Amino acid sequence: MTDLGSLLLPIIVAAVAVFIASSIIHMGPFWHKRDYPQVPDEERFRAAVGPLNIPQGEYMVPRCFSSSEMKSAEFQAKIAAGPNMILTVLPKGPFRMGGTLAKWFVYTLLVSLFAGYVAGAALPPGSAYLPVFRFAGVTAFLGYAVALWQVSIWWGRSWGMTARTTLDGLIYALVTAGIFGAMWPS
């Protein structure tokens, strides 16, 4: 077993490296440019929905509140007629990335912390690169990628987008694993 305190430096370095890698992936001309296509007739959609002043949050349209309501003819007619949506509403105004980036960095720290904890619980100081790489990498992959698959399973996100975010997660996990392997205490 390796003390988590002795892994503080690789935890921080891995979090910073993943933060930088994710910035490159998302700001570069890579595979995320078409993740969110435009709604057909966007201006008409905005004119129809805008006056509703929907507060920030997650919504389902149509929405029912019981299994009996779900089975009702009225609700089934709504489903058949559409539109059927899961909708995320963001706050009005310019996109402010500062808070989001800070939360993302905290998340990378947490994933690195868990990767260090699992690898440290399994392996002693002085362990070889490959076992450290495997433990830290699998743990990081679970945190960065596998947890996102349920969005496609339950909420209809395209599997293409999930595949692209899984590729991101694999890259982040490999970065994390490589840093832990290289910086493992002797």
C-alpha cells in the first residue's frame, strides 16, 4: 500500500495535464465541432420558446408524473404527436467559462485523487510502471468515460457523441496513467 499523501504531486500534475489536454481537444479543430447541431428553423424556435422564460434547468417534454398518466390516451397522443425532448436550459447572457473551467479542474483533481487512491491501495511504493499505469488508468477511464454512457442509454444522446467523449476519456485516462506510472514513489 502506498500512502495517498506521497501521491499528492502526481495527483496535481495529472489533473493539470488532463485540464490542458481537454483544452486542446475542445478548442482545436478535432472531433467535437459538430456535437450539437443547430435546431431546424432556429429563429422560429427561439421566438416560440423565448417568451416562456424557462428557468435554467433540465426538462422533459412531454412530462407525466405517474405510470397511470403515462398509459393514458392523452399522454400517448402527446408522445405520438411530438415533439419529445429532454431539454437543458442555460442562463441568459454571455457564456461565462471561468466557473465552468474551475469546476472541471476540481473534477480532474477528484478523478486523479481516486486514481491515486485505488492504485495506492493496491500497490506498494517502488511498483513497476505497468501495474501503476493499469490501476490508475482504469480508474481514471471509469471517471472520465464510462460514467457518461448512461446518458445515451437513458436520455437519447447520440452514440456518436458518446463515442467521441469516450475517446476523450481514454486520452485523459492514458495521460493520468502515464503520469502516475512515471511519478510513482520509490
